[in-house]
Amino acid sequence: MNETSTNSSPAPVLGGIRVLDLSHQYSGANAAAILADLGADVVSVEHPKGSPVRTMLPKKDGTSLWW
């Protein structure tokens, strides 16, 4: 008997695609997050001191709420 699983989810839309994120503002980080949510393998390259998004206001306990 050949059974089909009803709990299997479809393959990610961007599965198998690698994206290089060289952005340095919030819109780029947001776009990279959306691409990752769609299944892309996102590689983010940041400045050695970190992304400016990490220091954007507003903050809670020293961490940007955008991050």
C-alpha cells in the first residue's frame, strides 16, 4: 500500500538559493530576513564593528528593538 503523508510541507520557495547580504541599513536586513523565511540560505557580511542596525533606536536593555 502506498501512503502519502498529509503532514508534509511543500518545499521552500527559495530552497537551494544562496543570497549574499552586503546591506548596511534596516531595509537590507529586513529583505534578507524575508528571503531567509522563504527558504534562501542567506549569508550576511557585516562591518567588523557590527551592523548599524544593531545600534538603532529604540533600545531595550542596550539592544536595538529592530534587531
